[in-house]
Amino acid sequence: MIIVDGNKSSKTISTFENLEQMLTDIMQDECLEGRVITDVLVNQEAFSEIYPHQAEDIACDSISSVEVRSVPSSELAVDIAGEMEKVSRMMGHGARHVSRLFREASDTDALELFQDLLDVTRDFMNMLGDLRQRYTDGDNLGFAEKTEKLSSLLSEMGDALENEDWILLADLLEYEFLPVCNEWGQVSEHLRDQIVRRVAQ
């Protein structure tokens, strides 16, 4: 039995060879247009892939039921945008902590956390840019200008890293990156408000 958002599907499990083939077919269904799958239950147990294409290795003859749950993509966008402000605060806390480690000459720990901070910042900017492109029109509190400012700062931090100037890097994190994180928190809130208004229309 296949259930999609509480409704029994006309599709049958035996039609498919493996779980991946089944899920791919279900995702192409009209009823899921403009929606994002949030949960998949296989034999009434939550399923998520441990490795890429794991679903392909699960034969359908071992499956008695599949339930797929989804939400409108716009609803998910509002939730994600709401979390972005929290992420910007976490980035700020991270910057303060890394800066302190550099000042204490705990270079190894500082460098490891600094790399994590850069990864989070990159993901944050990609997600924010994607949401802005999909759900808003025009500028968001000087988005382009703030992006350029952050890129320039990241470049300056990269130079300090290359020169192993840990004190300069600590200063840049504390006195420049931290205020930028606060600015991006405001942009995130503004973006969420715009998405909410657009979804409500």
C-alpha cells in the first residue's frame, strides 16, 4: 500500500523494482507539484538514506507499505527563512569563540573551528540567495551591497590566514565579521517577512 499525504495511491508497490524507483515515480505525481517531501515511512518506520542511492538497494518485495508526507514548498521556505536569523546569531557566537582561541594561541582548535565557520557562512549565503531569488522581488536591505562587503571581508580573512597572522584574523572576526552577522540577521528577518507576504497573496 502506498499513501501520499494521507491518501491511498492508485499505484501499487509490486509495480516497482526498488524503493528509489518508486519514490522517483511518486515525486513526479501531480499531487506533489509545488511541494517538498519531508518524511518517508517504509513499513511504518521512518526512512532516510545513510548513503547516496541507498533506496535503490531496497527491493520492493521486502516492502509492505510506504507513506510519503509533504508540505508546500512555500511553507518550507517560510520555516527555513525563520531559522536563518538563528543561524546568523550562531555564526556571531562562533566568530567570538574562534577569535578568543586565536588570542589564546590555541591555533589548532581555532583553525578547525574557523573552517567550520566558513562552511556554515557559505551554506548560509547560498540558502539566503536561493530564497531571495525564488520568493522575493527587488533588493532586500541592500542585499547585493552586503554580499560584496562580506566577500571582501572573507578575502581579507583569507589573506590573514595565508600569512598566519592570527591576531589580525581574531580582530577581523571580532570587530568586522561579528557586526556583519548581526546585519545578516536583520536581512534574514526582512526576507522571512517578504516570503510570508508573498505566500499569503
